[in-house]
Amino acid sequence: MDTQSGIHRDVVVVGASAGSLRVLMQLAAALPGGFPPVLVVQHIGHHVSVLPELLGRVGSNKVLHPRSGHRIERGTILVAPPDHHMLVVDDEIRLTTGPKENFARPAIDPLFRSAAIAYGPRVIGVVLSGRLDDGTAGLQAIKAAGGLAVVQDPDDAGEASMPASAMRFVDVDRVAKGEDLARVLQELVREPVTTHAGVSMTSRQEQVLGTDGRDAMQALDGIGSRSELSCPECGGVLWAIDDTRPRRFRCHTGHAYSISTLDHCQASHADEALWAALRAMHERHRLLLMMLELHDSDDPNVEVWKAEERRVRQRIETLRELTESD
């Protein structure tokens, strides 16, 4: 591939989750002032985030939660605000409250995917400590666009699943311990950019689906096929996205899952349903006992209630065995 004269890697996107704070602090402290922009998604949900304050205290670059329309500039670390996906569109930040991806908002994949589309080979993607595998698909998009992939050494991560997934499914360029990450990034931003074929149509279409849900079913039919599975969050049909490793799914409202995240969500929802059923059966049993206490034995309904009480008691025992089987 030919070197593009005068162009270097000049945007860093970082995906972080459980166990990543230590590395984020090390990175912010060690990066020199005026470093190329760093965009960070940490799984925080809707909870208050003090990450900008923490990172700003230790480093030389400005750290903040951006607003939509914020220009992406050197010398800044931009942290996705709680309950918002952070995307890159035309050198600006776009915040959305669209459907969760991998059961998270903010999620890592939307940022990585949008950065690959906006900047192509100029992007360096970094996956840090975390559970499950958010960031893997986004890192694949960055690599397809000619960008570089950096992963925290799983042995150095508080939670190894996210970096281990990235290493399994992505041809990563560097694996680094947290204490070495700033040095690695400083080396990589000096490397010249090479040309590349560009972002896949699937990534582009998923970007559109994440920002504009119109004609979602038609768009999904173009990049996947309808499965026999339903979305754990909205109950809609899930499309299996074509040619993805690990396999990924989307529903027409925009929720997206890797197969590992879908498994995690289904298991969690199944457990919740079992406990809800057990609570309902206990309440039904208490009401039946109350009815039997309040009515005389010659009441024509008593025998019906007694039979129902026995059936409910049996169901309680069955449900209790299921909930205690783990």
C-alpha cells in the first residue's frame, strides 16, 4: 500500500468498561499536552460520571463531557456523557439517546464505527478492560478502514473479556499494559498513514440505523436475515447481521447485540421471569389460604379452592427448584 504523504494517525478512540479507571488515569497523566484528540466511552449507563474531573486533575490535556456540535480538536480528551451514545460526524461530536447497543448507552461500537467512517485510516482504536465484548465490532470497522487496533493486555486488565474478545476476532497491531499505553500511542501517532479500501457497507448501514431509524426493516434486510430470536429489550424480531464474527444481531428499533451479550441478556431476563413467576405463585397461594380461612366448609367453592391451592403449591416447589438449580 502507498504512503499518503504528510498524513499521520491523529484521532484516538478508547473503549473502556469495568476495571478500566486505573488505565484511563495512567493514560491521561502520561499524554503530553496538545496530543491528538482522544475520545473515550466508558460504560456508565445513566449514572453521574466524574471521569472528566478525575482525568483532568492528573493530565495536561483538557477533559470534558462534550455537547452535540463540539469541534474535535487537539489537546482534548472527550468523554461520552451518561446515557448518551457519542458519535463522530464531520469533525464534530454528535450525542444521541438512541437504542442501546450491547446493552449499553453509551456503547463503544457506535463511537468506533462512526470514527472509522469519518476518519478512515487516521484512527487508532483502543479497547481496555471490561466484561463481554463491546468494542470488538467497532475495532473491526477501524481496521477495515485502515486504522490501527490497540488492546490492553488481558493479563493486565481488571476484566479480561473485552480485550480478549478483541484479540480473538481482530488482527490487532499492539497489545500493551496500561502503564505503557501512552508511550505506545505516542509512537503510533507518528506513523504515516497508508491507503486502504475503506469502511464496509454493513458498518455504514449500521451507522445510519443508529442515527436515523427510517425504513429500518428494509435496511436490515439488506445487511442481514431475520432470525427466530426476539430482542430482550423491546420484544421485536432480531436480524442476524451477515458475515460477522462474533455473530451480531439488531432489531428494527435499533437495539444491537453481539451473540455473547444476547446470551447474557437472555439468561438475565429468564432468571427475572422465574423469580417473578415464583413471587406471583406465592401471592396466589396466600390468597387461596385466606379464602379457605374466611369461608365455611360447606361453601360450594371450598373444594375448588383446595384443589387450586394444591396445584399452586406444586408449582411453587417446581419454580423453587428451578431458581435454586444454579
